[in-house]
Amino acid sequence: MKHLLEKLGWKEKEISCYLCLLEYGQQPASVIAKKLSMPKATVLFVLHRLVEKSYVRMSKRGKTEYFYADPNDLEASKKQEMESQLDSLIELVPLLQEYKNPLTSPPKLNLFEGVMACKNAYAEILNSTTNVLEFATHDDLAEKFGEKWMDNFISQRVKNQVFMRSVCHDTPTDRALEKLDKIQLRETKFVPEKSGKMYSCIALYEDKLLMLNLGSDAFGILIQNASLVETMKTIHGLTWSSKDL
């Protein structure tokens, strides 16, 4: 639960105070401070910040402020906040495009650090104008990106008509996916266990090469170079046509 609040941008003290309110109901800051062994001034500061965002309610009895948390308030306020941010983003991007120097060009090599950055890099495949060639172990992708996210990724790829040809490690997960190849716009071949191990993902599309390492030190590298990608496509083709697969 805490990690989900962290994904929403909450800080540790905000999470602690909010969960404490949920557990003990409407309370003054002094009680929350005692429960959490935190200074009252710190708790007041945190709770007032949550009140400003409409995540927490505040009422007064005499001179004492009481605070109350309801997840429905959080949901409603967060949705409104996200809708407002989306409206601002839609308005902002065209202005930023006009401001951008037309003589500049994107870097040919990009480094991504962390699972979230790798996930965003992998999602760029959805915009591919060409078929995608891939070496992958989908157990790694599902474990780090989440099975629900991967299901959504596949659905969106199919919707965008992006075909994928995958050389995969022979696992139950990839075998199960193979049965859905036709409806998921994919062809799959397997590397037998005796031929060696495969981890994470290497994807080739357009003139781009994406390499992901999803271990404990997750990182990715995206290279845009037509000659290098053509070489890797040749390697993929030789692997695909191998009698060992």
C-alpha cells in the first residue's frame, strides 16, 4: 500500500500521517504525533499540506484542529488534479514545440536508469512504423513492468498494428503467449535451454536498437543508427532461420 502512495508522489511522512488517520479516525495532530513518535509541529505541517490538496479534511473544536481521512476524498481530488494537469499538458506541448529550436536533433544514444525509465523506453515500441524484431524473456518483462501493464502493452500494440517477431527463452510464460500469436500479431520461436540463457530484452524497430537489462540495477540503452540496426536484424534473421529453434 505504501509503495502505491509513493507512486502518486507522496512522501514518507505524508504516508505515515495519512495511514495513521485512517487507522484511528478523526484525531488532533497531538494524537497522531504521539502514535508516530513525531514532533507535533511536523505532523501539523504535513496534515495542513494534505488538507490544502483536499486529501484530508480539517474541522475545529474550540482552538483544537481535528483531522480526518477518507480514501474517497483522495480519489476525487487526485482525479481532478490529474485532469487539470492533463489539460495543462495538452495546452503546453504545442507551445513548447514552437519554442523548440528547429535546427536541433534528438540524441542518437539514450541511457535509461531504473525500471520506470526502462518501461517508458519499451513503450516507445508502440509508436513503431515498422515490424519489431525482438530477443526477449517475457518473464523478466512481466516481473518488472507488471503483468497488467504488459497485457495493456500487447493490446495497444495490436490496436496500433505493430507486428512483432520474437526469439524467446523457452519458458511457460512464453509458451502460453505463443498460443495467442495469431490474435496478438506475433510470431515466436524458442531458444532451447541447451543453447544458453536469455535475459530481459533486445528490440529492433525502425532504425533503433533498444537493449534492456531488468536486473537489480535496471537500465536501458536506445541507439539510433541504421547500420547497426541492419547488422542486428541480420543476426536476428540468422537466429530465426536456425535449425536449432
